[in-house]
Amino acid sequence: MINIAIFASGSGSNAQKIAEHFQGSSDIRVSLILTNNPTAFVLERAEKLDIPSHIFNRETFYKSTDVVDVLKNNNIDFVVLAGFMWLVPGYLVEAYPNKIVNIHPALLPKFGGKGMYGDHVHNAVKQAGVKETGITIHYVNEHYDEGNIIFQSKCEVVENDTPQTIAEKVHALEYQHYPNVIEEVILKSLKNS
Ligand code: GAR
């Protein structure tokens, strides 16, 4: 059994879709959900999905390696960031080389980097007046949104779109693709190991 841990900071709708995607699988499962935010709605989703959760704070995350101990104690093989808003520290990247993926709600390298998360991204897309946006799934390194790109998918931005309608289109793409891409990446990494 391959065990996935999901890191999420807020609503966790992607975390839920990913967990549900693997519910029928006998090879891969989401077995832990971690958050930096004790009031994140993802914790309620985790409880409903019957998945254990773990909350950590800034001090623990950046000044100790306790989170890696939690992952190892839970036999986690693969880490998925789904709406996780903190920079991943180097020790965590080193503990899971090429085994941490993130989804970004725009077409990187555009609209990425520090401060570019969630609705900030959709506001910036609207303000820039670009004709398309989308999603980027990428490996995680110690820099915001800079790891190698695995997958991108686009959607149109029309004049009447608001940041909110853009967010809805992007979320739809996320739900459609992220669980499948995670599965492909895991199966590929198994073949190569
Ligand atoms: C998603 O759109 C995800 O791409 C984005 O946060 C949202 C979380 O929604 N992530 C980032 O902006 C990371 N830089 P969710 O909590 O409902 O899954």
C-alpha cells in the first residue's frame, strides 16, 4: 500500500477529491491530512472521510523536523500539497525527493511566487487582462512555485469573468486532473524505483 499525506491550509476541497479518488484503490490511499491552520475546514473534511489529521505550527515546521517524524511514523510514501500556503522547508524536500507535488491555480511561471496563492492569483489574472489561465501541477523544491512542471491545463478568461468565476473554472480543472496526475506520478515513480 502506498500512503499519501496531504498538506492543506484552508477549505480542502482538492484534498477531499483526492481522498475520494483513491477510496476504491487497493494500492494507494490518503492516510493522513496535515495542516498549519487549526480552524481550517479541511479538518472537518478529514473527520468525515475518516482520515487522521495532524496540526503543526510555524515553530515546529521551520525550527524542527518533527513533521518528517510524523510522516515517517505514518509510513507516508508520497506528499501532496493541495492549497497549502506555506513554503516547504529544505529538510522536508530532502526527506521526500521528487515525492512532493503541488498544484498552483495558474499557468506557471506566470502568476506564481511569494504571495501568489488562492484568490490573489485570480485577482491578478483578472487585472492583467490575460485571455487564458489554468492549473499547473509541479514537483516541489525550496522555492515557491519553481519545481519542475508535470502537467498544465488551460481555460479561457472572457471579459465578463470575475476573479470568482475564474476561481470556479480553475477549481473545476483541479478536480478533473489533480487526482489522476497524482496517480500517474506515483505509478511512474514505483516503476523507476
Ligand atoms: C486551490 O485552487 C489551489 O490551487 C490553491 O489554493 C486553492 C485551495 O483550494 N493553491 C495555491 O494557491 C498554492 N499556491 P481548496 O482548499 O478548496 O483545495
